[in-house]
Amino acid sequence: MESELPAGIGAPATRALTGAGYRSLEQFAEVSERDLLKLHGVGPKAVRILRETLAERGLSFRE
């Protein structure tokens, strides 16, 4: 299954997120930034890129 994660988040973050089952941007509206940062391989840069990509689509992380 192909993911729609932004390419700019980097390979380690992509592997961590897809390994945790995240494949669509809409799924991130159900999770907080803090929860994502707990995943090994996901850092502040990846979260920032995801936040910006979500905002472009009118979405945001869960508080």
C-alpha cells in the first residue's frame, strides 16, 4: 500500500510512520504531535513538515 506522506520528512520518519500504520494525512488529525515524536525516527523536522502539509489541506493534529 502506497502512502501519501510528504517526501520531505525523510526516510527514517517515513519508515517509522508507515510502520506504525500511518499512510494518509487524514490519520494525523487523530494523533498529537507529542505522540508522533515518541516514535523512533520521527523528529521535529518531520512533525513541522506534516503540520504544514496538514494546514494546506485545512487539517491539524489533535491537541
